[in-house]
Amino acid sequence: MKPVPSACAAVLILVLLSACVHPGTRPPSARPAGAAVRPAAPGSSKAETEPLAPLPPAAREFLAELRDHVRRGDWAWVADRSDPSFLRAMEGRGRDPYFYTYLFAAGSLAGEAVDYARFELLLTEKVRDMVWESARIEGPVAELRGRFILSKGAPVPFALRLLWRLDPPRILGMQP
């Protein structure tokens, strides 16, 4: 190999450095002067997110997005985040209340038989919000408990199982 002249080496170093440093760019945490701080999303108070503290940040972000879509009634987005094994088990079924009842293990499937002794379907058109009560991690699965807040009637408990290590995370559901 021939030695590279020092002028060529200097040019090569400058080219490499110029690709890494861009004047005028700010680190992600920096804001331009006078930029307003965006207020926290409604319902994202410390008391409401505290049950999710044991979860890694990526899982918490996914759950915040999930809650936002549930609030907006975007159940198709929720169904798209279900695990393929759950979809295979529910093959042939539409995205109906039966599907979402098992996806979220809602009502009597949540294991709170005292409140829900009989099986009832989750009527998604009545759901207006969801709140988290607890979260724990067992290996690749995060187990979350919470309640759906309905437009009319008592809150409905659910037990959500989330494969939090996947990108994006997937909802396991409960197979019938």
C-alpha cells in the first residue's frame, strides 16, 4: 500500500467530520427561544401514570398511545396491535365486541368474579376512557390491570397482557 499524502488525509478527515457536525442544529432537548412548552395530554397526571412505573419507557409510550386511540374510538388501530397468535385463534371473527372482550380480557375474564359473575361482552361504542390500576413484568410479558370507563354504567375491569419487548409491542389477548 502506498502512503496517503497528508493533504488527502486532512481532506478525508474534514469530510468525515463535516458529515457529523451540522452548524445550527440543536440537540433534541433544546428548544428555540420563545417556544412554548406543550402542556401534558389530558389524563396524563402523575397519579394516572404511576401504576405504569414498573414498565420500561417504550411500553409506557405504547400504552399512552393505546389509551389515546381508545378515547378516540379507534378500535381498528387497537385490533392491529394484537398478537398474530391471538388473531389466528380469532380467525373468522369480525372485530366485534366478542373480539375486544377477549383481547382485553374484560369483565369476568379479568378475574374479578365478585364484580362480574357472568360473562358480558365489552361494548366498545360505550367505552370513553381507560385507567390503569397496576402493572407488573413477568419476562417478556407485562400484565396490566385497569378499568374501562363507560359512558353509562359501572367501569369494566380488564387484564391486558402486553408483549412489551416487541417493536411495536403486541397485545396477547386471551384465547377462547
